[in-house]
Amino acid sequence: MKRWIVALAAGALLALPVRALANKLESGETAYVKGDYATALKDLRPLAAQGNATAQLNLGFMYDHGQGVPQDYKQAVKWYRLAAEQGDAAAQFNLGLMYDHGQGVPQDYKQAVKWTRLAAEQGDAAAQYNLGVTYDHGQGVPQDYKQAVKWYRLAAEQGVAYAQFNLGLMYSNGHGVPQDYKQAVKWYRLAAEQGVAYAQFNLGLMYSNGHGVPKSYSFAYALVSAAAANANGGVASSDAKVRDSIERHLIPAAIERAQALSEKIAADPAALGKILGGKAN
């Protein structure tokens, strides 16, 4: 997901006093939120032309998504680049995505990595996650599980759900870190509490196998069933087979209780903490 950022610039443009700059940016933001793209463009375009990075980023975003202007990826890249070269992390992230997808520029994974890394090094959580994926799969860089773990962890610690899930996978498979089922459970659970169906499914498998947690077919059944309910076709077919195999270990009354837990988890994934007890650690 690309970023629209509204933030008042720290310094003044030569052509505008600080207060006037702040007012123009605020006016542009307000207009944008209201869907008044014409006013947003009128306020932002002069600031962008005079070198304001925030305005450049936001103008790029509007071209990227065709908001108030015809969608134009080349123009989006132009404005993202100008902001990115000034060190704007969100613009660096967005420019990295443009190179990754080949939008407005020829697809170039090395350039994608370059800009994504710059954003990640500034603490941008989404960029950290994407950089982890590139190292995990060796796209634009040599495959390096240790680097993947490093960047997944930074993003996961900022609460990025799929970074938490992927970090759980790394611990479960022993990629880039020693295999550690307890750590895998910790990160799967954090992602599962944010509603990631794959994390709920994998956490269910951990309970089914007694990996990193005491074996519990009831919790396993509940989690796998919740994953199937949340997956919208993503992991549902495999979930059903696993759920059926787990069900054979449960008496009818236990299945009924597990189904009730599954419904609670599917309706409110954050309730996992209360259902499973304790905390992910």
C-alpha cells in the first residue's frame, strides 16, 4: 500500500514563510480528505514545484491513483523521486514499489531494493517488511535468510502482522535462525491476534503437534476452523482437511466447545489472548 503523508515541513521554502507553508499544506490535506482534489492540487502543486518534499510526495500519490488528475505513473515517479531524493521515507518506499511493479519505470528489482532499503533504514515498517521479503525470496538481492529475519523482526516489532507471521515461519523452519518452536508460536500468535488467517492456521498446527506449546486438539481445532472462516478461500480447502484430521481426536462435546471458541476467534481475533491465556512471549 502506497502512502499519502501529511506532515508540516521543518524548514521554510524561500518563496513562502513557514506559517504560509504550513497553512497551504494543511489546506491541501483538508481538501484531499474531503475529496476536493482540485483544491488539494491547487495548494500542493506550487509547493511541490518549489521543492517541498511532503507536497511532492502527496502530488505523486495523486498521480499514482488518478485523484484529481488522469492516472499517470510517470508523473507519480517524477514526484516520488524528487521527494525521495530529499530523504522522505514514504516517498522512498513508494518509489521502490513503482520499480518493483514496473509502473512508470521499467521493472527493476535492484532499484526497488535500493529505495526500499533507504526507507527501511529510516524505520519505515512497511519498507522493512518488503525488504525482508526480498531477502527471503532473493528478488533483487542474493537470498539471505539472516537478513530476511533481521528486517522481518524490525517490522514485526512495529506491529506489521505479516512480518510477524513470516518471522514465525522463519523460526518454525529454522531459516536464518535456529529452529525454535516457542518463538514461532509467539510470532504466529501475534499475527493471529491481528486476524491473519495463515497465522491462525499455523498456530493451530503447533497446538495439534505440541510444538512450542502443550498439545491441545481443542485449541488446534478452534484455530484451524477460525482460519477457514477468515481465509475467504485462501487456505480454506487445506484447513478443512486438517480440521477433519484433528476432529478424530475429539469427543462430540469437545468439538462443540471448540466450535464455539472458533466462532469467538473468527469474530474477534484479538480475543485469542483471553482464550489461550497468558501472553505471547
